Amino acid sequence: MYSTFETYDGNDLELVVDSKGTHFTLWSPEAQEAHVLLYPTDRNSTATATLAMKRSERGTWRVSVPEQLYGKFYTFQIKYKGKWLDETPGVWAKAVGTNGHRAAIINFADTNPEGWANDRGPALKNINDAVIYEMHHRDFSMHPSSGIVNKGKFLALTEEGTRSLLGDKTGIDHLKELGITHIHILPSYDYNSVDESQLPSNQYNWGYDPYNYNAPEGSYSTNPAEPETRVREMKEMVKALHDNGIGVIMDVVYNHTAQNDDSNFSLTAPGYYYRHRDDGSYSDASGCGNETASERQQMRDFIINSVKYWADEYHIDGFRFDLMAIHDIETMNEVAAELKKINPDIFVYGEGWTAGDSPLPVEKRALKDNVYKMPQVAVFSDDLRDAVKGHYTNAADRGFATGKPGNEETVKIGIVAATDHPQVDYSKGNNSKKPYALSPTQVINYVSCHDDLTLTDKLIKSLPDESTADRQRAAKLAQTIVFTSQGTPFMFAGEEIFRDKKGVHNSYKSPDSINAIDWSKKHENADLFNYYRELIKLRKSHPAFRMTTAKDVAKHIVFDNTNNEPNLISYSIKDNANGDTWKEIKLIFNGSDDSKEVKVPKGNWIVVAQDGQLNAEGLGMSKGGKLKVAPRSALILAKEK
């Protein structure tokens, strides 16, 4: 039935204000009647006018008034199968009031910070030149130790000069000191679970429950009731980060909505935007009660035009797609292509899996295994994640970096970014049995993120009898593997200061006492922070870690024969790979509890990392020969000639 709907691809859906007045357009092909209700305030007021809409072309309804209705609020309402449905702000609301129940008419030009016309994010030749830092607005600034005034707000990331109680840099200064290139912010559009009229109650949610996809979340603004404020403050955040050389990636969740029959999609075009089972019930590949139907033209257009809007209006530099495999391959390819037209430095990545089965055929899903069909899209490597630290489903399970043998080949899959390599035996891979990436730019490497246990908590659970110092050795090794592998490195906010979440793995609605980053840990764990900083500096300084073709990876990376020694990997990046100044980089990873002796060719080697210490410019020199690699550590050597 859905294929018979006429779709509409005009750019005037929802609302246009121009010199001739205010124009409303709604796509609702099965509506019997439709109207717009106008309100003086965002809530607690009655409608001052009801504007009857007229059926127009390709499933749309329209009505115009000659006045510019700036400052007013509105909702749509349709009559469907003889019954008037609930009011909705529509699916294209770009400004909303408290809790997003009413859309707002504002002049977006008035929301632009000074200098906005010339604002842009960092230039990026390839996605794997990025160092991605995943954070939640509240986590980053809520703790009393943050020294940040606008705690939990967009504006927290505009404050410079903030310090912890012990004098360490926090906030945007911390990000610059660490050296990351992009922050990935958890959902920042208007979501459903936090009551914006009760912000002193300090409700918490990650935001994976979308309500209005194209308006900023009100709880992150200083005044949710004032639509201009949330728009302006989000732009101020973006500009402040850009001014400091940091790009902004938005976490987007187009795969499901917070509500089913009561969602804005259902209240404008009932049944169309979702997939259903044969019995008419909602299919649920998201595990959240429903899944959207990206293969239907109007939904596909919605996703594409929505990301274009964020890139254009808010200068967003990249997009991370939640449960991306619920979407179809064609949609994701169009998303990437259209975004590149706006900004060639923009990039797209996502989770290459679903949370349940879907009516969308497997061969059409934007899965990890299908990423070869999506050349400009990247996927997370669960291969490297689980092999390095232990499987995510079992807290006590160990991995390569914590002494469990049998993960060596899967770690190598991560090192070569899941590309075809003559020395990597994919038949021994734990998760993937064949190369799935066309190039290293299609893989995001990580050991932890907002989902599941933090790296700190995972190490506490899997190494229960060990000291914090020993766990931090494992953390350093794990991250060294991530940051020196081909592909794009991704880290979870606060890991660099050994942040934990008190063992809570699914903290999506846990209080700040669980989620907030305690910045006093930066002082306690200064050695770990400095290690991360040097590791990031090492990666950014040396293009050998950032090759862009599978051919180059296969040519320049040579694995050494370690006689199948468990928890030992040794390899070289050779011949000034990718134009590097270093002729050869030797990397040896020892994840075991014992020292290992290795043979390194004689020569003048710069010692970059050894026994839990790392300096991007060198710790000293070595002549090679028989060398000891300390337990749970990386030995990195470099040769200039």
C-alpha cells in the first residue's frame, strides 16, 4: 500500500516565512482534512486561530497567511479515518518550545553568533586523520570538580580557562590539551525522556529516544521555553569548538522514535514511516518498540534532508548513525554523497548492526559486512574491541591486553582495519571471517564507548585482584593498539583520566553520580593522561598510522613470526609508509603477564614507547638485538633511515 503514496521532495515542508507571509505545508497523503492551530505561547494557552489547510500536490496540504508570524507557536492536526488525531508539531519542526509539543516560528538569522558566516570546522583530508572523542553533555561538565559554570549545557563547551579544584584543565581547554580533533556528542536533537519544565530535578538520559529530529534538545539550553535560545546556544557551542580547532559530530537516531502511534511521524502520515510485521504490529529491529522504513522514499528524503539541514544550519562536521544497519544501503550512500556536496571534509560512520531482526532483507541492510557497498561510510570494529579487552557480554572475560590467549589474529584484523592482508588469517577471526572493508577509512577502532562497561570498569571486573597501576598498564596497551592501528581511532570521554561508571554498563538513565566525569581523577591519573596525550600526538605526527588504501596497508605492514607465542604481536610499518619521515616503525604488543624477549634487527632505533611510557618524539635510543618487552605493554621503535 505504501508504494502507492505520492511523495514530495520540495524544500518547503512544514514552514516558510518570506516577504509574502507565513506558509505551512504538511505531507499527509491519507488525511481527509488538515489544519494548523496557532498559539501565543509554547504551552498552557489556547489556540488563537485554526487555519484550514487545502489539499495540494503529491500528498501535501497547504495554508498561508499574509503576516510574518514570528514569535508564534503552532501545531498540525489531521483527520484520519473519520477521527481527528492528536496535535503534532510535524516532523520538520526546526524550533520548538518546552518539551517540543509545539513548534515555533522564529527568524533563524537572529540566532547566528557573531562571525557565524565564516565559521567552519577543521579541514580533514580523510576520516582517519580524525581522533574522535565521544561525550555526553552532562557527563562532561556536571561534576562539581569541573569548574564549569553552565553545567550540562551546550554553553559548557564555550567556557575557556576552566580548571578542576586541583588546578588541572577541564572543558574545552582539556580537549585541546589532550589533542583530539573531533567530539562526538550523544544525541542533541529534541528527545522525549527529560521533562524540560522540571530541569531542577536533574533528570538524565542519553537521548536515544527521538521526538523532534530537527530542533536542539531543550534541557541542554539555559531556557527551554525560548526556542531561539536553544538554537543560538547550540550554534555558540559549535563555533567555540571550531574556533579551537575541534570538529563536532552529531549522534543521530533515525532508526526509531520514542513513541509509536503517538509519534510525530504517526500523527502526520499514519503507518507510512515505519516497518510492520505481517500481523500489522510494529517491527522492532531497534529493540525500542519500532523501526523506521528508510527504503520508503519520503522517509529516505527525511533522513537525507535532515542531516543536510544540520550540516548547513549548524555547521556539523560529521554524523554517527545509531544502529545504522536498520537503514538500507542506498539511503546511507545518498546521505554520504549529499553531505560531501555541502562540506567535502564531512564524514559518516555508524553501528553496522541491528538490535533485532528486520523485514529489510539482509543484503539491503547497512551492515558491517555490507560496508564494501558503501565506500564513503565507516563502521565500528567490534573485532578489535572484543579481542583487545574481552567480550562485551561477559564482564569477567579477558582479552589480548589482559592476558587471554587466542585473540592475536582478531587483533591483527583490527590493525589492518579489516582490509585484505596476505598475513592475516580471517578464518581465525572471532567475529569476522573475511575482510569487509574496501579501505582503512571504512573502519572505526575503539575499545569502549557509552554502551557497555567503560574500559576502567571492564578492567576492574576482569582483573579483580590486581592493582590500579596494573589495570592502567592494560588500559595503556589497549589504547596503544587502537591509536596505532589503521582506521580511525575513537575513545570514550574520561577514559584518559581512568573514568568509571561504578560498574553500571547501561547507564542511559542513571543519575549524574554514576555518569558524571570526576575531574579530580585527572590529578590522580596524570601519568595515564600524559600517555594518552603522547599517543594522540604520535598518531597525528605520523601518516604511517593513517594509510588510506588497502593496497598500501598490505604493502607496508609486515607481521613478524612470533612462533604462535600467545598474547604477542610484532609487526613493522615499512618504507616511509604514506610519506612518513620514519622509514620503519616497529610495534610489539605484549598482553601477557610475563616479559617477552624479541629479536629486533640491529640499527639506530628511536625508542617511542617502552614499559608503560611513551613519548612521541622519543624516550631514548636502542641498537636493537634481543630486547625485553615488559608485561602488558607496547614496545614501539622507529628508524629514520
